[in-house]
Amino acid sequence: MRIRAPWLCLVAALLGCLMLLDMALPRVSARAQEPQASSQQQRLVERVDVEGNQRLRDEDIIYHIQTRAGDPYNPAQVQRDLQALLNLPFFDKTETRVATQPGEKGGVVVIFYVKELPVIRDLTFKGLHSVAEADVLKAFREQRVGVSKESTYDPVKVNNARRVIKELLAEHGHPNATVEVNEEEISQTSRALTFDIKEGERVRVVEIDFEGNQHFSDGELRGAMKLVKEAGLFSRFKGQDILHLEKLDYDLRKNVGDYMRSKGYLEARFGEPKVEGLGPRRTGFPILPIPILSSTDEGLRVTVPVIEGKLYRLGQIKIEGNSIYSEELIRQVIGLKPGEVANGARISKALSEDLKNLYGRSGFIQYDYEPTPVFKPNPQKPDEGIVDFTITIIEGKQFTLRRLEFKGNTYTRDNVLRREVAVNEGDIFDKSLWDFSVLKLNQLGFFNPIDKDKDAEFRTDEEKGEVEIDLRVEERGRNQITFNGGLSGIGGSFFGLDYSTNNLLGRGESLSFNVAFGNRQKSILFSFTEPYVRDRPISVGFSLYTQSLKFFGEGTLLSQNVNAISGALGDINQFLNVGEENLFTQKSTGGSIFATSPLSEFWRPRSRRYVQIAR
């Protein structure tokens, strides 16, 4: 057996390692060369250009583009940038595109070709008489038409503007009006639009008939309508003889429907109204053709199909879900008994208003209801029916007022508003007191009318049972300055200045200052009123005045003073230039102090108890 020398084994191992290393190196070098090759293949964006823009600057357009010079060229990102430009209201979507071309350094130049929409420089309404231009522009703003001076010209928006104008004219009795748009090119980037309007003949509703009604007369149903009426002297000036389909639908569905349901016809419904022309008819004043009071207009007849259904009497009323108020109390609020005619309008009012107010007084502002009627035949009277109601009350949680914040009172101080609010933070939120508080805020006269529903934002925390209110107010002018002057038989020539404010320094105090000077009269009046004393509704104030008056007395004509008589009976120059020694003089100086208070400050009824209800 031969034993190899140790050095032979080392040589063999070394050779094996070299062979393995030689096999691995080509793979590593190949992998290292892959990124280099890919980097050589990936091109960079050398430049981003915008062409075709005349009104907008390049920087303003590139601001909306994500692709920048020096970035790797990404076709998907370039398409997203193009879509971002198309979403802007400045460019023509059919003419705006993007293209690329090789750069000088081997990269890519991205070019966005845009075509700007022209700007509307002038907007004219020709032939518009029944609707004021201000009302048309207001309708454009409210419906977000997008057509106004200095806005971009878009044919789609212009068509929407034509539609809005036709709708407005139809509401004013001109349903056959035509609206054409004339476009005038002022420059390459601006247009002038003229809406050429032909209103056509005025159309009025002269007859309203009902078909299928057996228990209600036509006059009875017409009397229940409040928005659309037959042409007459009063409906003419109220605009109620104009056929407005939305108003007609609401009138039938709400007003006439409620009237029929109040008589027990709970299943009453209406078909599609039929409208037909009757030709020229004289409307307005019924006897003589008097201008403004009467005219000859195109007449319309509106025929409404009616399905009355059966007369229903009240059966059983089942109350569910109530835990705060008893079933007996809720029945009293509804006010109907079994066997009576089922007054649907009364039931609806009791659930939607009366019970809502009752629950709202105790802090249950999320009150809701769900009535479920069950109609059954009446065995004793086949032509009548019986209706049972299952009324599910959804009471919700009882809420307390956590925070009340006023917004928009930049001048008036918060405490001036808070002292008019009858609900304090931390109290059970009484909805009726809140409505009364909004009424008192409106009576201050410091703000434009406050809407208790639109101007108040309620945020509720159902877990804690708390409500926060943000009330938005808009302050109105608080100061009044008046200059006056003239010539009178008593005071001669005079000049006056009146200043008054009902919200001095934002504290709710009233101050007035009147000064008048003339050749025969001088007067100064100053008054001040503090409406709250120590945060109690006790109003105190004072007034100071001084007055000096020179005049012709009643005995002037009986006196022997020739100068006084000639001044009183002479021309204007003699009247004004008569000496003061020939006039009577009256001087007075004084003042007054006053205080007022509601009777509740001296006679307080038993304080109201709030009940905290926990479940």
C-alpha cells in the first residue's frame, strides 16, 4: 500500500479550487454586466416641452405634469400626464395629444401638443324679457353650468346653458321658447356669445279638470291646489297660472293627496296629467280688456286622472318601541279613536311634527317613526274599509348639549349671542328651546336671517349621548348715518346729522346721536341703551337733549310789530332775514332715564324640571 505525500494532496486541493473558481467567474461577470447593459438600453427624458399654448404659460401647464427632465422615460406615466391635462377645463380634449422624439444626447424629448379653449369675453342675452339676466346668471351658478364672462368656452357647457334658459322661460309661461347661440370670434383665444331668444306666446292654464273622482268635486280638488291654479286675476299676479310640471306634480302628490287622505281616502292616487291647447283665451280681469289686468294668451287644459279608492275608518292602533312616553299619551297626541274616519293627514302630522317636538323637548333628537298600515274590508259596509296601524317608535338616545359655537360673528361678541340662547351647555338638549333661541337671535337684528336647519350643524356622539352645535351667522350693517337739511316755516334753513348703532362695539348696546343746526334752531340729542344688566334681560338707558328754537308766535299778526308782520307775510328773503328780536325764542334742556324688564323677572313660574333618562 502506497501512501501519498501530504504535499500532493495539497496540490490536488488547490487545483480543484482553481477549477471551481474559473467556472464561477464567468457567471458573476455576466450578472454584473446585465445592469450595465440595461442601463444603456433605458433612456432618460432630456426635455419636456409644451406647444400650442397661447394664453397659459409653459410653467403653469408643466405644473400638472409629473414627468420631468432627467427622469427615466416611462410611457405609462406620460399617458397619465396627458390624462391629467385633459381633465383640466382649459384644453380641447379632441386636439390635445402627446408625442416623443429622439433627443440630442440619445434620450427622449416629450412634447405635449395642446389646444386651448377660448375664453368668453362677452355674454349677451338678446330677446330676453320674461326673466331678468341676473336670474339667468344665478341659475347658471346654482346649477354649475360653467358659462360666464372670463370662463372657458366649452360647447357642452353652452348646450347646458341653453337648456337652463329654456327651463326658466317655461317656468314663466313660455314653454315654446327657442334659444339659439351665436358665437363671434374676437381673437384666437376669446369669443363673444349671444343667446338669441324668441320667447313666443305666453301660455296660461285656463282649465283644470279631474277624471274619475266620485266623492270629491272638481272645485273641491282645485281648491286644495296651492302652486298651480286656473288663470284668474289673483293667480295672474302670483304666477300660479303657469304650467310648471314639477310644481303640478308636488301639488297633486302633496297638497291634493293630503286633502283626500284627510277625508279617509288613504289609497288615493293620481295618473299622468294630460295637457292640451285650447287656443287664444282672454285671461285676467273677467269683464273688460284692461292692460296689465287682462290679456289674450294661449290657453291650456290640464286633465288629471284620479283613483279615489275606498273610504277607510280607523281600526286598532298598536304602539311599539316606546319606553319614554306611555302608549296612552301617544294615542292622545294622535287624537283619533277607533271607528272614526282615518285622517291620514292628521296621523302624519302627529308622527312627524307633534311627537317629534315632544321627544325633542326631552333631548331625543334622533326620534324617528315607522307606520305600518294594514288595510282590511269592512264586513258591515262593503264600500268602506278598515285600517289598522302598527306604529314603531325609534326613540334613540337622550342627548345633552356639550358645546355651542358661533361662526361668522367677527364683530359681535360671543356672550351677546349666548345670552339669547335658552339652552346651556351641559343641559338636556331641548329642541323647542333651541328653536326659540334661534328666533330670539333673529330678533336682535344683528345678522341676516338665520335658518335653524340650514345654518346649524349638529354633531352627535351616540356613545356619550352628547351633541355639539356650530351655528353660522352672517353679520349685517350695524351703523346708520343720515344727513338732512332743508327749509321750514318754523325752523328756517337747517342742516342735520343723525348717527345710530344697535350693536356698539359688538356688545349689543344701542347708541344714537342727533345734531341739527340752522339759523333759527339748534338741537342735540344723545341716547344710550344697555339691553342686559348683569346678564339679566333688564334693559336700562338714558337720553339727554338740548334745543333752542326761534319762531313766529301765534300773536305775531295781531301785534304792532311791522317788521315781524312783514317777515311772516313777506317773500322768502324777508322771511329769512327778519331780525331775531322780532321772533319768539324757546330753549329747553332735559333728559330721561328708563328701564324695562319682562314680567318673568318679577314673577317666575315654577321652574321646569329636566329628567335624565337612563336605560
